[in-house]
Amino acid sequence: MTIREQTEKIERETLSPFACLSEKTKGREEKAPLCDMRTEFQRDRDKIIHSKSFRRLKHKTQVFITPEGDHYRTRLTHTLEVSQIARTIARSLRLNEDLVEAMAMGHDLGHTPFGHAGESALNELCSDGFMHSQQSLRTVDILEKLNLTWEVRDGILNHPGGGNPDTLEGEVLQLADRIAYINHDIDDACRGGIINEKDIPKIITDVLGETHGERINTLICDVVRNSYGKREIVMSAEVEEAMTRLRNYMFDFVYVGSKAKEEEKKVFGIIKGIFEYYTQNPGAMPLYLQEIAWKEGVEKAVSDYIAGMSDRFAIYTYNNIYVPKSWEKL
């Protein structure tokens, strides 16, 4: 028996009958030899972590654009927190922890610079629209050519609310993503002086708790308690309602109405300027994007380019195109 086969045997003997076993994967677009040590989902996790698009997440906005300070979340730290929450839930429900971890690591690879403000800008500029979940799948399939398993790709595509993942692990990722971003965004907003933790309505804190740790613990435990032994991932009505109230509170006082979000007004101008320049000058893009422009159209290649940019590279690119450089006599 190889180490992989031993792991697959452990999965068969210990995981829930509702779990997705790695040996039962629907496979990859292109067949590849099996690894002697790692299961197929473990290989997918490793492929994602070693990809260029994963590394770029460290300089992409989560909520606050290019924040000053080392303690604010980025898209990378968000991804790690989602993975931790998803793995905790999956382990407790005896689901496939490797699968949910791979999904979590890849779910935001296609996210734009400047967070959802960048996504909204590209969605408005692209004739076919733009969604980061679709771009994340395109990133692993086309741009990085990772050749992932069907189940991981399904989880990545369907991770936003409204998605319909095929596996319970995919459903775990959906909830873990929401649990992570609502709670860590509260932490960042308090650090930035946008809100005070004590201002969160008592109707919410009475159910979820008053601290970051209490809220996350309440939400995770509620999911596990209400989903154990079931063919669905659910929360209790009381806790789900409280989480919805908390999300609405964040939209009212942080995501939409806060002073920190005023900088987002500048995002559309930056994205629009870059978009217009490269649609008119596709030959200025890297060679692999010029090939995409030739095969799929210039707009698709330009949206690929912009979506892959970090915040600081997008700003650098915009300045390099539009801001005059100082003249220095040689």
C-alpha cells in the first residue's frame, strides 16, 4: 500500500457517509498520474498554494484599500482565516478536510485589486460583466493551468451566497467565508476607528457574543451542532438571523457608509483608466495575455490582467500610464 492508499483507506473508514472521498473524485480535465503520497485533494491544495495568483493575494484589499498598518486583513489573510474555519467545521462533521482546505485556498484567486470596489468597476466595464468567483475558476483553469479536480473547481465557483455547490464541503466553504469576513471586518473596522465593538446592537451580541472569539465560536458550534449527521450544512434559525443582522449592520456602517470607503470613489477611475489603455494597446500587455486577446478577445485579456493585479501594482500601472514623469537632463 502506498501512503496515498493508506490515507484513502482511513477516509473510507472514518469519514461521514456524506463526505466526498478523494478516491471517488470525478477527476481532472486532463488525466494525470496519481501521487504515491498525497491524495488528489491534497495535491490540489499544494498546487494552489504554490501558484503565482495565491502569492499576489497578500497585496490585495480585503475591505480597506491599501491600509497603513500591519494588522489589517488582506485577501491572503482572509483566505487563511476562511480555511481555518472551514477545516474546523469539516473536521467536526467528519467531512473531507483536505477538500475543503483546497477549495478555501483557491476561492478568491480571481479577486480584483481594491476588493469589491474593483470587482464592481470591472463588472461595469466588461460587456459580459465580471464576478470574482467565475474569475477564480478561470484563474485556476486557464491562467494558471492547475488542472484541479472537479470537486475543488465546483467549490471555488459556487462559494458565494447563492451558489449551489455539489458537495457538503462546498457548503461548508460558503458559510466559512461569511463567518470569516463578517467577523474579521468588524475587527478591522474597530481598529480603524470606524465602529466600536460596543456599538453592535444588543439583539445581536446577546445571541452571538460580545467579542471576536465569542462570535466565531458561537457560529462554528451552531453550524456543527445543527449539521451533524445530516446531508446539508445548516444553522439554527436564531443564530442565522443574528448573523444576518450583523451582516446588515456591517453594510450600513462599514461596507457602504463609512469614511474609510470614500477612497473607493477613486477606484473606478483607476480601473477604468487601465482598462481603456490596454483595450486600445493590447500589445503592451505581457505575451500570454496577448495570446488570450487573440483567442478570446481583447476585453477578456484586459480583464484577466486587471483582476490579477495587486493594489499597489494597479496604482503603479495607472501612474506609469497617466502621470507625467519628471524630466531630467542627461
